[in-house]
Amino acid sequence: MPTPEEKAAFAERLKFAMKRAPEKLRGSTDLANRFNLRHHGDQPVSPQTAHKWLSGRTIPTSDKLETLAEWFDVDVHWLHYGPSPGKTSPAVPRPRKHDDKYPLSEETLELASKIESLSAHHRYLVEELVTQFYGGPEKT
């Protein structure tokens, strides 16, 4: 049986994983709805259950932990227990590299659609802005 401290620590790791995810999740209802799209278990997760995860009152079962870890691209052990005591890997997941591909989300598709509808000049300006923040290939 997990202690209250272990449950609270799990909740903090879950919130951290959610913040670094490419899609924006606005609380337990978003978490539950999008989790249910990915998890192929017997019963869907309710927003109340997701709230219990986020508030540190419960820790999900192992099958749900695996779905969360795969979704948020983190190690299952890290998500459930925290960093391994014997491992020399970093305590928290590393951010994705610039050349890694992020999974498509509704927000990404909506943004791409909006950019595509801009005039050629405005698309160029958006591309230059992104290049300034994100980096890009050297122009010769």
C-alpha cells in the first residue's frame, strides 16, 4: 500500500510529465478524456479518478501507468517510483531534442492550419520567428 508521501510524489511527477507534453492538458477532465483515447483497458477512467491521481490520493494500476508512461514518453519506473537508486541516469526525463518529431496533437494541427492560411509574406515572417527561437539550418 503506497504511503501518502509516495502518492504525493507520484502526483508531482505526473504533473511534470503533463507540462512537458506537446499537447496542453487543462486538468483532470482533459487528462481522463485523452487518456481514454489511448488506453485499451476494461473500463474508462473518470475525471474524478484522474483528479485523484493529480491530487495525490491514488496511484494508477500498472496497466494505466504503462499507458501514461508511453503517452508522456517517460520511464514507467520513474513515473511510479521516481528515479532508480542504482541508476546513473538523470532524475527527470530530458526534453526532446530539436530534431525529434513531436506527435501530432489537435493544437498542432490547428496551428499549422492557421499558419497555412496566412499570406506568403506572413508565413515567411512566422518561419523566421520560429527559426530565431528554435534554431534552424544555416542560410548561405
